[in-house]
Amino acid sequence: MDFFKKKKQESISKSKQSQQSKDSNIENPLNNSLKENIQHIKEMLGNSKDIIIREIRIGKDGQIKAGIVYTDGLTDTKSIQHFILESLMVDIRETELDQEASSKKDPIHLIKDIVLTAGDIQDVTDFDELFYSLLSGNAILLLDGYSQCFSIGMREWENRGVSEPADQTVIRGPREAFTESLRMNTALIRRKIKDPHLWLESKKIGKVTKTDIAIMYIKGIVNDKIVEEVHSRLNRIDTDGILESSYIEEMIQDKTFTLFPTIYNTERPDVVAASLLEGRVAIIVDGTPFVLIAPVIFSQFYQSAEDYYQRADFGTLIRFLRYLCFFIALLGPSLYVAITTFHQEMIPNQLLISLAAQREGVPFPAFIEAMIMEVTFEILREAGVRMPRTVGQAVSIVGALVIGQAAVEAGIISAAMVIVVAITAIASFAFPSFNMAISVRILRFILMGLAASFGLFGITVGLIALVLHLCSLRSFGIPYMSPFAPFIISDQKDTLFRFPRWGLLTRPRLISQKNLKRQQEPSLLKPDPNKDREMENEGDQ
């Protein structure tokens, strides 16, 4: 390795000349002195004890000073030992390089191209990029006399393994969920879609956290305007930190002042893969197991991954049941309050007499009863979520039974009101999406107030205003109520109904405006009756 000594001064001068134009665009460039670079790193990080700095000498006679910097706990120390230290301090002395070939390159590039055996090596010329790589788990290799260093991929930290989804469970289907690791999540998606047109673009958002964001879509299926809009909204984010995907969701959604979510989130890789195949865009945030999907429509929140793993007739029945639960959870208490307060003539006589007997000793009107029970149930639900899992579910169930029974016996609440509130609460649990369930729970209180003030007329006005509001919403330019408004008859095959697999011929037209066809013609997929008769005849013979 004598070429190090001969070429050192020449390479230093060449490096200075080549870096002059680059340094003009770099705000915080590295120094040529190894000592100054290491001192600056120590000062900026406050001499933190988890920052490991090792100074060594490399070359045949050890004439080159070098420094290795990495973060303890984020970096694989065994890989540093085998792929960096051993290569620089042992293997480099035993390697005989072609002097003629070596003379055409600087020593720093020869170390990168010939000596280091690591796979991911990036050139770094400024401190900002150095600190980002260092605190992301990479190892930094500094050389004395060069205003350039290497960022070597050596990341390793404890990750939660792939487990079963906790929120979106299914009876039949994949049992894997996303984790908090960005690269693990992208790998789970690529396991589902092995296509070169599945593109991934990365960003760093957050001035302090510098959180990694990945944008995934299928080129040729996705609408390019949607991808441009996603990039535009992400680029406008200017904040100190991103700790969860909800930070991104709130900052890029179309309309902030709405109770309904305009971006879908899921922890299931199969749901993300299906959305990508329909022409949607996935936004993956490092540090959270929930992936964002855009654009989204209203009917998507009432679809479950299991709908596509069961028979078409069963999937259709379950979807109708979910929409029925939506109306029960939204209108149950308000209809009871309106009818018992203003429209008693709509109740059959026997039921009216029974309700009157139950309310004989109740001192509160129906609206106050409903508010007391709804607020009590919301408190029990929240307490059950926050308490330890071993006792949380038991406390919420026992608490509801005990409080409900005690309230009826004390004459504070009627038995019919307890039944109505219980059915309403159970219906809200049938929603596949937790975000939509929260929206319905909030709207329930608004409609209860309208029902107590104006009866069925108030509920009707509230529903009209709700429909107008839903029709005015958009998700990344796509109407929120499509394909109902605007009505697209070809897309009705996968909204209220779930057509058989051979009937799902095209993708949603408003979301994917090119490459609409996603499978063969239905006639090619149906069984041929003539062939079935021939097989039966052969079996008889």
C-alpha cells in the first residue's frame, strides 16, 4: 500500500479543487482535519456516551489516520468489527493493489471500491448529512486530509416482530400486520406485489426528528396527478417532528373541519396491496405500524379485507349488515327520543302503555336519559381501553351491567332506554374502521339534540345537512361519496354489493383513470358446460 504515501498530497490538492464548487452549495461542509471533524462531532452531540469514536491508522505503514464513529444501540457492532475494522486494519495490509490502476484514483475512492466489503456505502460531504446518517444507525468513516467521509449501512436495533393485527382482525385471511420498522413494512408490501412498476420514493420530514417517509404506488395504474398532489402536500409540511402517521394525516387531508376521515389507515399489508392495485397511493411512516392510503371514499370504511376472502354472497350480506349498523348507531337514540317526546301516536298502544309504565317514576325527560346513558357508556368504553388488558374488558362489561341494572332499579333510567343505548353501542363496534366509528359516535349526540328540540323534523334536517356535507367532501380530488355521487354504474359491483371474483373486471374509474382492466373477460373465466358434460361422460364410461 505504498501508493497511499505517494498519492496523499496530490489527492489532497485535487480534492480541494474538486470540492470548491460543491462547497459553495454546502452550508456546513466537513474539514480536511480529522481532529477538527471529531471535535465538532463531540461538541454538537454534547460528548454523549452512546456515541462511540474510534481513531485508527490504516495503510501499509499506518500512515493514514482514520476515525470510525457510530451510535451504540443503533449500529451492529459485530458488522463494524468484521466489515470495517478488520478490512481497514488487517486485510488492507495483505492486499496487493495494481499500482497503475491505483494511480488513476484517489486513495479515498480505492478504500470504498476495493477495501471495504460493506454493501451500502454513501459519500458524505457536510455535517448535516453526517449527523443524520450517524443518528440513523450508520457507521461513519472519516479520513485525515479529506473533506469527505463515508456513511456505511450498519443499522441494527430491536424491532417488534410481525404479529397478528390487533385492530382489523379477520376469520379467514393473512394474519400478518405492519411493524414500527419502515423497511420491514415496505418488504411486507413487496412480498404481495412482485412487480417492477411498484415504485418507492422517500422523504425526510421533521426538522428535529427527520422522520423517514416512504411513498409507494404502481406506475401505470396510479393517476399521476394524485402522486403529484401527494408530493406537493408532503413538501408543504414544516414542523419539528413526526412521531406517528396521524401527524401526516392531519396535515395533508383535504378538509380539516369535518368529522369524517378523508385518509384511510390500516395495519394490514394485504389491504395496502389491494389499494395499490386499485390505483391508490400508500404513505408509510417510520416508527408506526399504521400505513396511510389516499385517496379514499366513504364506502371503503365499510369494507373489510375478509369480504374478498369469503364467498361473494356472504360478503354482500355482511356489508348490508354493516350499513344497517351505521344507521342504528347514528339514529337509534335520536329516533327513540323524538318518537317518545313528540310523536307518541306512532307507537302501538300496548308498547306505549308499557313505556309509560316504565317511565312512571323516572324524573328526567327522554333526552336527559339518553345523554346520561350515552356519556356513561363512553366513560366505560374509554376506561376499558386504558385499563390493563387483563381487567379492562371485564370492568367495562361488568360496569355496564351493574350500572344499567342499578339505574333502572333506582328509577333514574327506564329499561327501554338501556336497551336502546346498548343496541346502539353494540352496532358501533361492527364498523371495520375505528375512525368512522368515532365520527358516528360524535354525530349521534348532535342528532339527539335535534331530536329533543324539533322531533323527526330536526332529524330530517340533520340528515339532509349530513348528506350535503358528505357530497361536498373530496379526498385528493376524488369525490368522497363516489361511486354514489357521482353515480357510476360500473363501480357498483364493489360498494354495497360484492360481486363474484369474475365480475370484478375493472378498477374504480375515478381513482384509476388508466389501465382500468385488471383481469380477463368474464366469459373466459366461467366454466365451460360442454367440457363438464364431456368429463361426466368419460366418468360414466
